[in-house]
Amino acid sequence: MRHRKNHLKNRHTFFFSFLLFCGVAFPQATIEIGRIDLTRNVIGPEFHPYRLVKIPNGLIFLDTQNRRIGSWASDTLLIKGGFGLGESGLFDPVDMISHQLDVFVLDRTENRISQFDAQLNFIQSISIAEDDGGLFPTSMGIDSRGWLYFYSPETHEIYRSNPKASQLNTFLDLNMFSTTEDCMTSMRYGLNDQLALLYNCINEVHLFSRSGKLERRFKVTIEEPFLILPFHKSWIILNERGDIQFIGETPFALDINKPIMDAIMDGHFLNVLTDKELIIFDINVPQ
């Protein structure tokens, strides 16, 4: 009997592995594995996070209203920044990304990117203004080489900057694509430096290669999508109500009773930031 059970188990394992090898997709599900009350040691009268990124030893939060960033590790919050406080001060922060041990904050009105290390020590300020005026960017991304990309609604273009050489070039002119609208709400880099752009007014995701070639377009069925995140070889789209959709699959709702402010992927864990909580989901669960 034991031999027969092991034989059946091996057959099931082989069959499942064969389907994965053939590229058969399995629908995804989520399991909530934790909720953290941020009012205990993060949120206070002078700090309220609206964005977050992952660093090796914890999380970095961005308070866009109070113009501050906070490093949260081992239940300890270190706050830096503030309006006009020297070279590390923030004036109009709108987006934030991390790469290895560095954190980059996009300052829209100042047309600059402020670079910090994981302990929030200021490294440098990267100017992203052109000779004929500011670009007033709203979204930012970074590829595997550490090159920075940002979107300017003023020109409807995506620019590329090398932080080590202070080079600024046009990477992608979205005016060249007749089907795109001026409503790009989220941009992220994924596997093999594939760039994903989310358009919330036409409910579409456009995927570009590392060189800037348009590869595919996908329709999004959830209403008012606002965020796209890489997940292995695919992508996840979210709206503020907690509806989630994997590209090519049926959307479903996360168990969230507050609007989503931001979210990040950490391996196969989805970290969701609301106004008072950090909610963690395991999404690598076949239904």
C-alpha cells in the first residue's frame, strides 16, 4: 500500500511539473499572513506614510504631506528630510524607489531626484531639468543596471538618467503611439528589464522591451486601476479598493476595508499600505 501511495504521489508531482514545463498557467489566490498596526510605532502627529519601498533590513516610508522619509527596521523608526532642510530636504516628493542599498525620492516641483543610502544618509541630488525648463515628473522606475527612468506629463515622454554620469536622455516618446493617452498612472520594471506602463483612463497595460520596443498590450478589467507591480514573469494590477488582477486572469478582491495607498512585492509576498496598517499577503498560492 505504501508503495502504491508513493507511486501516485510521484505521478502527481511529475504531472504538475510537466504542466509548469509546458507553460500552463495556474490561477492565483492570496492568503493574508499578517497585519501590522502602524499607529503604534510609525504613524504620529508629524509622520504619516503614503509610499513604501523595501530595503535589505526593513522598509522605507515616504510621507508626501510632511515631506519626510522614514526608515523602519526592528520596530524602530528613523525620520529624515523635511521642507527645505538643507540639501537633504524635500519640497514636493511624489514617488520613491529602491535599488540594492540605495533609495531614490522623486521631487516633482524641484525637478530632481534625491539619493539616500539605507540609513537615510544623503548621497546626492540628481537634476532632471532640461535647458529650456522643468519636466515636472510624476512617476519613476529603475532597471537592473541602476539607471533611473521617470515620466513627464508635460512632454508625455519617459526620460532616462544615469546617476553616476549625470546623463539625461529621452528614452521613450509616448506621443509616437497613437493608442496611448495622457493618463499613465504607474510604471515599473520587471523581469529582464521589461517596462510596464499602466493607463487608468483606457484600462490598459503596455509592455516594452529593454530597448523601448512595444511588445504587448493587455486590457485591465478592474475599475480605476492605479498601481502595477512585477510578479515573477507576470504583472499584478491593483486599484485603491483592493481589487487585484493578474494579467490574463480573472480579478478578485483582497480582504481590505481601507483604501490602498501603496503596495510593493517582496518575493511572493504582497505588502499593502493603508492609512493605518501594513497588510501582508502570500500570493504564490494556486487555487
